[in-house]
Amino acid sequence: MNASITESVDVVVIGAGVTGLYAVHKLRELGFTVRGFERGHDVGGVWYWNRYPGARCDVESVDYSYSFDEELQQEWDWSEKYAAQPEIMRYLRHVADRFDLRRSYAFSTSVTSAELDEEALRWTLRTDRGQVVSARFCVFAVGCLSSTHRPDIPGVEEFTGATYHTGEWPHEGVDFTGLRVGVIGTGSSGIQSIPLIAEQASHLTVFQRSANYSIPAGNEPLDDETRRRQKDGYAERRRLSRISGGGSPHRAHPSRTFEVSEEERRAAFEKRWELGGVLYSKTFPDQLSDLRANGAARAFWEEKVRALIDDPEVADLLVPTDHPIGTKRIVTDTDYYETFNRDNVRLVGLRENAIERIDGAGIVLADGTLVELDAIVFATGFDAMTGAVDRIDVRGRGGRKLKEVWQEGPRTYLGLGVDGFPNLFNLTGAGSPSVLANVVLCAEQHGDWLGDCLRHLHEHGYLAIEANEEAVEQWVAECRDRAAATLLTSANSWYLGANIPGKPRVFMPYVGGLGAYGEILAEVAESGYKGFDLIKG
């Protein structure tokens, strides 16, 4: 062993969020030695960092939970239909405690590089704390929404007040009582935090570049009878979720939008509106592929939302006109639109009056107006899908950098493997359903496939597995063509990397759905891992 190596294991797992925790559990259960690394101080992943006011999941709590252990399913009681960040963190900590997962992790530790030893076909990983670990397999479970993005606004360093990013929220919280606050961004974190910040601030100014579609969560507490009914029905609920597109048991209407009467169509939209959240975009099966069908869903949504907003001019700013509904992820909110009826809230449309710069006193707009502020909140999202992988120096065959291989967009086979990078796996990221589905079931789907794959290699005496170039090219084309057949590519969304200046516009998730993707994974495994080269020792 190289003298600089501080530890040698079968597998390194990077990340202790939903995906990483399950991967560690699954691989340990199969007898592999595992070392995990997590840059946060504890488990939780995206939920560890996203502690902003109002942070809440847009998948129902009962579904946003692990299914791999029946006792775990039965013992945990969710308090609300849509869980907030503190409860999700309690759940993930409970899982970590119950399965003793922390003992495999080094926390407060960032992996800085991962380099392939081509002769041994092992990975050498280095951290910011000096560890040098040799691993046969390198597993990225770094999450799609964990690399925060701050826009490059001139003068931000001159601001004399406090600045925050929703994706790096102080653990002790922030008290905005009596302060003049500016929130830049109206994506998910902005929409969820704005109502609560408005309740504290003396005045809140919201700076909006692009309006987004949001739907009230319709959140409610869960009583004992509801929880008992959910737990009794878990087996069927999970079965339906695994064969669905998005990883939930809810089904789209069996007919296309205009195959039913207007009365039936409105009733279907009303039912999804009451369900709340992101699934509104799947009310009818043709909503994200047919512009006229999408228009019907949008019209119903607009009717509902305008009824919540007192000022028609404010409503005009808050209703999107630049993309079909559902082509950016629909946000799940609580009292967002009603917040703009408050006397202490002002909306600034940046398309009409852009931010020119930030100075010591606040934000200066293009027309010269100075908005004086005591605090600025950047609700500006993430370098999604690939950002967390890009910040690690990953080098495969011939010293090729993964970031360079992906410079025109992520290239994967099944979202899992990359040609030129044997024994490296990227879980629940680009090239898989990931952000378009319930990530907990995605994590189990990938974790189970990975476990079976590594066991297959062990039992058949293979040293390594590597996606071949042809399979990667075909999968990239498959993902591109599937996306092109929908309306999803018509929006400037983070699905395409459109929020990051200079990032190539490539639709990164697999849009075929969790169920169809699971069938592809199973077929690949049953064929002896076609599309991969299996390498003997």
C-alpha cells in the first residue's frame, strides 16, 4: 500500500443525504467495507443546508420516506402532510441512529479530488482534512441541489448589512424583526421563505426576474387514524409509486385533456389543486407534451391565483408568461400570493427595472432608484445536477478530468456510469429521473442496483466495470430525444442549467419516469450488464 494512503476500503461514498445514507446501509449489509465523507457536520444532505424559513418538501411525507425496512415504516409518525425541514432532519437522524450509519462517515470533511490508478483500477481520494483513501469503487451521492449559486452583482461586497443564501442558512436562524429586507429570487426557496420573512420584517422588497408557478400546499396535520390508514396501505402505495413516473401513488386522469367535458376537466384540475404542489403538472397525461392541453391547465391555475391577489398589476407580475406550466418545477407554497396583499411587501420586476448594483445602503435599480435595506437574502438557487460533482477534481483514464468530459453537458450511461471512469458511480443525478421524481425511491432504486452490481462483480471475479462509449452516446441521445418530445425544454430552467452563466443548455434529467427507468435498469442487470465492459483482474 502506498505510504501516503491513510485508509483502504472497498467503497467510498461521498454524501450523507438521502441517497448516500441508503448506499452506505445497502453496501455494508452486503459485506463491503465503506467509508463515507460529508462536508456538513451531520447527516441530511440538502436538508442539512436548506434551513431557510418555510423550507418544506413538495412530496407527501408518507412517500418521502424509505421503504426498505418495514419496521422503520411502521414506527415513524409524520406530523404533517408535507413535512418541513426540521421534521425531515429528525427523520434522517433517526435513520442514521437506527442503522448506526454515522460510524462509517467522516463529517465536516470535503473530498477535494478522486484520481484513478489505472494499473490497479482503484480510486485515490483526498480530503481537505488530509485523509488519503484508496477505494475500489467511488460512489458520488452528492445531490443535485447542493452547490449554491450567487449571481455576480457588482458592489455586493460594499453592502454594510447582512447577507444570506437560502441554501446556506445559519443553523441558529435569523431574526428579521424590524428590518428592511430584500429577497432576490422567486424560485422554490424564495417562494417558501417570503411569507415568513414578511411576517417579521418592517418592510420586505421582493426582486423577481422570472415569475414561477406555485400552488398552495394544502398542508394539514396528520391524525392517528390517517397515519394508521397510510401505514396499513404502505405495500400497495409503494408498489404504485415504483411503477409511476414521479415516485408517488397518484395517477394522471386516464383521458387526455380535451377528451373530457369542460366540467370533468375543471373537476380534475380542482382535485389536483386541492392535493397541492408539484403533481398539478400531471393532472392529465398530455399536459407536458401538448401546448393546448398545457394552456388549459395554465388557465385554471391563473384563475385560481388571480383570485388570491388584490392588486391586478401585482398579479400581472406574478403570473408567468415565458414558459408553460410545469416546465419548471411547480413550487409548493403556504400563503405566497396572499403575502403580496400586505402593506409592508413590495414586488420589483427585474425584467422591467433590473438590478444595476449593490452599494453600502442597499440595491440600486436600473432607473437609479436606491432600495435601502438592512439585510439581503439571495434565494438564487443552485448550480444544479452537476455543480457538486464539478467542484471535486475527478480524473479518470489518461488523467482526463470529468469536468472537461462534461463541459458540453453531462455524459453518462443510465446516469450511473461514465466511459473512461471505471468503478465510478454517480447516484440520483444527471441522466436519471432524480429531480423529476421522489428522490427517496430514486435513492433506493439506485442503491439496490449498485449493490446487486457490485455483488455480481465479486461473485464472478471481475475487477472493474466501466460504461462503454457507445452506450454513453446512446443514453445521452435517449435522454435528449425524450426531453425534446416534451414541453420541458421550452423553459429556461435549472433542469437545463439556464440559471448558470456559461453553462451549456442540456436537459439533464431522464424524463421517461421512475417506473420505465426501473425497467431499463432491471433489463441491463439481467443481461449481464450490457453497455458496460466488465474487466477481469
